[in-house]
Amino acid sequence: MSDITEPSNLDLSEPLRRALGDRYLTYALSTIMHRALPDARDGLKPVHRRILFAMRELRLSSTGGFRKSAKISGDVMGNYHPHGDAAIYDAMARLAQDFNVRYPLVDGQGNFGNIDGDNPAASRYTEARMTAVAEALLDGLNENAVDFRDNYDGTLTEPVVLPAQFPNLLANGSSGIAVGMATNIPPHNIAELCDACLHLIKTPDARDDTLLNFVKGPDFPTGGIIVEPPESIAENYRTGKGGFRLRCRYEVEDLGRGQWQIVVTEIPYQVQKSKLIEKLAEVIQTKKVPILGDVRDESADDIRLVLEPRSKNVDPDVLMGMLYRNTDLEVRFSMNMNVLIDGVTPKVCSMKEVLRAFLDFRREVLERRSLHRMEKIDHRLEVLEGFIIAFLNLDRLIDIIRYDDAPKAALMREDWGRDHVRATDENDYRSPPPATEESLTDVQADAILNMRLRSLRRLEELELLREQSALMEERAGLEDLLENPHLQWDAIAEQLKVTKKQFGKDWSIGDTPNAGARRTTFAEAGQVEDVPLEAMIDREPITVVCSQMGWIRAMTGHIDLTRELKFKDGDAPRFVFHAETTDRLLVFGSNGRFYTLSAANLPGGRGMGEPLRLMVDLPNEAQIVDLFIHQPDARLLVASTAGDGFVVPENEVIAQTRSGKQVLNVRGDVSALVCKRVTGDAVAVVGENRKVLVFDLTELPEMGRGKGVRLQKYKDGGLSDATTFTLADGLTWLDPAGRTRTQTDLAEWRGKRAGSGRMAPRGFPRDNRFNQS
């Protein structure tokens, strides 16, 4: 151990807890500020901002040529964003996907993915350039509109934020997961956002609810219908958190002769069409929506999903209501407007706060661009004054340039006597030309020496005088603008109006007209009442067949119940009865649970059927006690092998899930044994000891769940069978020959519940079961 040396930069006295805390805090801040959360001013994350800046440096304008995406992502990675090129390309590709971004910032050429969820082609196969929207975000970048900082290795500079002519944060939205926080902002319509900004300029103290008169809600690139209540939308924008219920857009096509189909033309935002179709197919296969017959994808450039009902008698609204609950034809988009409000501090903002941050930033950009323009004007006025002096003293100027060994120094030493220099109404402007000395400045001397000979003509001098006048007038206007906040807001308002007109409803992208028009509309969700199963399924006769090994099937029509049927080797029939497709079947397991099946969902009768255990979660160790058709308002007698039981209403045993519903509680070696529909006024039980007890039905309690009460007392063994009957009609059973026997005089076996009973009557079956027909 003595040969191991500690690193010199490791502070061994620093506690591990503090060291971990400091380092994790550094990582968290880096993730929050430089990866996950967008800037409220331009709505971009650093990677998107660097992609657009790199494309600008490559001169990839919206009207210019395309460049390979590999070149773009390589420049971004090498110059500004030292991360994986795959991550950079994925981010750039998303900016080109019109189904993900409301206003695409990248114009892609090639395969940039699709709404089915397919990935873009490799970067070497695709090309890209900026869109007009991206250029609007970059406008003014070369006019000192924003601060620049060194890139990661200090060799270049990059903008801290982009000037952004419109509130891109809300226009295109954003999503990201940071450390301990996340953001998810839906896209909106630029024209509506500009209207809201104009109102906020006119009324700075406007309420959040007032802004909803202009921004109705999100405007998703894939369209759809928002069914969120207006009061909920207002609360979402007021707090910056909430959600929106978004549904697909569909229309009902009439096929004639009463036939119809539903055609989905717009699917919810961020739902992959391929996965949606898979879910619809699964819903059909599992028959969660039994009234849906088929789904077809007939999409080309547009969305066209065809949904065929199983029956023409179904209401389309009922079908769609069930699909909303079971598929992604309706989704909930969660909103969390957590942004870097000043580029540094994360904050959950309301819509008003986000728009206010954007407008304050636009005012800062306007001031910086105005100051930059004034500097350019001052420089140009200084040059123009030197040119005018040159025209007035042309002979002397030529003489110096021709014969002097150091013409620049000579020009700067010369006293040009500029009292007679012509200018145009300088008194009309508060600021005179910047040069007032009697000698030329260094800038003026350089400009004169670099002037072309063909510029030495009278017409050029007149043009310079006019340019000088126009620049001085523009400078005076800029001074007024910088001194008057009202003029500044008026200028910002005019810029917003221009942006609204440029990207409004008449704006087109490629072959897509009116791309700026609102795509997402609003509607009330409405209430679709639950329709009984029999109302959604065509009623058809079937014969339910379940074997001893638990294979179940439904044969078409009501067949002869004595007909010989085919089963697997070693298997035999157990339950065979007539039913209808609208019936619900109840399965009672030896574990005391009831399971519910839809007769319409049973496999067809062409084969051997399917195991019942694949349809419900019946454990392998549990056996099927009984299988029968559910009858509303009926009652059931359930009992266990221990001789405990009770009466339960049949409506209370219906299970809503595959796992069933526990009704009869059993433990240890005890299992459920009897499930009989209650008829008559008396109960008959028989034990394994062949003793029979008859008592009044009123002695049994009616319960929804439990262990039950004692039916019969045993010294050894347990319960064999139990049934209910009408005492006046007598107790019946089937003898071994299949004949019905009836015992009308039951006084010998009558008693109270939980008694021992007496030996069974003569001729009672040896299997100790009533076997009633």
C-alpha cells in the first residue's frame, strides 16, 4: 500500500458528503441550464440554438441550396456542441419533422422519419437547410442584438440567445427532463401569440384570462380536437401546470344500404400511427371493444384510418367513446411550463409571464440593434464628410496623393479649411457630423485613399450629400426611439404585425397551403353513456362447450346437446348448454372466485377451443366448479367442502377484470364445492357420510362475500352436495338409471341448519349428489 500515491489535486480533508453534494449540484445545474430546459426568450435549448447558428455560418438560407446533414452535425459538434453526433442529428431531424414541430426550423430533403415512428435515414443520406421561421429567429444576429460567448475551446464565439422575432417557446413548444424538474410545453399558433403580445403591449397589466381571448389553447401540428373544459384551460395557463384532453378527428362515411364506416383523419399529437393501429388490432383481438370489427390503414401523405363496426346498428358515437377509453385516439397532454426565465433561473411560468419575458427581451434587442445602427451611421457620416472635403479640394488632394511619399500622413496634416464645407440643413438635426477638426481623421484618410477614380464626378458628390442627409435624419429618429419607451413599443408592435402577416393563415410550406392556419379545434367532450353489451352485439344463438380439462368454445347455433362432439385425447365434455352471443357467462372456481366471460368473445367451434385459463386468471391449482349463464336478479347458493355457505345475489358476483371477484372465502385444504341457483324455499345438504339434512332457506344469510355459516355438522368428512327446492313439491334426484326420483315426505330429514341429519332415503345415488335435471 505504501507504493500507492494520492493525486495531488485531491483534498483528503473534504468530507465525502460535501464532495458528492458539490459535484452533483454542478451536474444538476449543467443539465438544467445547458440541456433540458429551454430559454424563455428564444424558446430553444443550447443544442437547437447551436444547430441553427452553425447552419447560418454555413449560409444555408431558406432560398439557398441544401448541405449534407453529416456536414451540419459535424460542424455543430466540432465547433460548438462537443457531444455525440447522433444526438445532434436526432435533434436536427426533429426540427424538420412537421408532425412533431408546429413551425419547422429545418427544411429537410430526404427521409427525416414519419408519423409511423420510423427513424430518419443516416445523416450521410439526408440534406438540410434553414426555413424562413429559423431565419426569423436569427434576424439581427449580426447587429449586436445579443451577447456572444466563447465556445467550448475558446477558438470561436456563439450567441448566448437568438434575437427571435416571435415567441418561439410557445409557438413550437418544448419538452425535457432535468434533475428534479421537467418541462413539457405544447405548441401554439404564431398569429394568436402575436395578437396576445400586441394586447399585452397595449395593456401591460392584462389578466391571464384576458389573453385567452387571443390564444384559445394549444395548436398541435397533427391537429386533433381539444375537449378540455374552458375553465380548466384557463387554470392551466394561469398556473403554468395542467393538461389537455386531445382527441382524434374523424368523420362517418356512408357506404349505402345502411352501412357506414369511421375514417380518422387526424390523430393526437405524439401518437405513433403504427402503434395506434397495433393497439386497435389488439382491442379487436381481445374484444375489449366488441362492436369494432376491423381497422385498415389507407394513409398516404395524409392520415386515413378506417374503422369498420361489427354491426351497422351501432351508434358511431358509442363506438368512438369506447375507443377513446381503450386506445390512444384520446390522450392527455400534460403541460408544465418550466423554463429559464432569464436564461439562468428555472421557473414555472404562466402564459403571461412567458410572453412578458419575450417582450422585454424584444425591447432589449431593439435597443441594442438601434445603438449598433447609430454606430454604423456615425462611422458612415464621418466617411461621407471626408469624401465631401475631397470633392471640394480635389486638385490639392490629387497633388498630395501624386507627389507625397506618405500621402495618408500628409492628408491628415493638411488644414482643409472646412468652414465652407457644404452640408444640407445641419441645424435641423441635434447631432452634427462627428468630425469637426480642421484635419482629416484616420478613418477619413483611409476612405479617401481607397476611393475609386471613377467616383470623382459631380453626380457622386450629389449622391453623397443626399446620403448624408438621409443618414442624419435616420440617426435623429433612432435617438428619439431610444429616448421614448412608447416609440419602442410601437416599433415592437409593428414587427409583431409583420411576423403575424408572414406566418399567419396565408403562409404556405412547400406544397402545404395555409400552413399557418389553426389546426387544432375545440369541442365539448360530451358524455357517452355505457351501453349494455347486448345492445352492441348482434344476438345470435350459440352452444357453449367446455371440456373436463377446461377447453372452451362456442359453436354456431343451438345444436343437439346429446350430439357427440370431438375433444382432445383423454378429454371429455363437462358443460354443454345453449346460449346467445349477448350473454355473460359466470365461472366459479374452487378458490371461491367468480370470473366473467362474454359469450361473444369465446373462440369459434371449428377447433377444440382455447383453455379457459388463458381468458381469466384462474390459478392452475384451482378447478372449475361451475359454468353457467348469468341471470340478473337471480341468487346463488355457494358452499365449501367444510360445509359452510350462504346466499349471494348474482349481480354482485360479476367481475370486471380477468382476476375475478372473491366471493366465498376458503383457507387451507378447504375449497369451494357448490354453486347452485336458488329456487324454492328449502335447502337440502348431504355429507360424505350420506346423511341428508333439510332446512328452511330463510335460515341462510344473504351476503356479498364471506366464509358463510355452517350448513351441516360432521364428525368425519365434509360436504358432498347441496341444493335448493320447493318443499311442497318434494326433493328430487336422478337415480343411476337416469330416472327422476321424488321424496315428498321429508319430515324425517327436516331440522335446523347446522344439524347432523339422517341417512339418505332409499335409492339415493351412491355418489352422494342430487344430480337434479
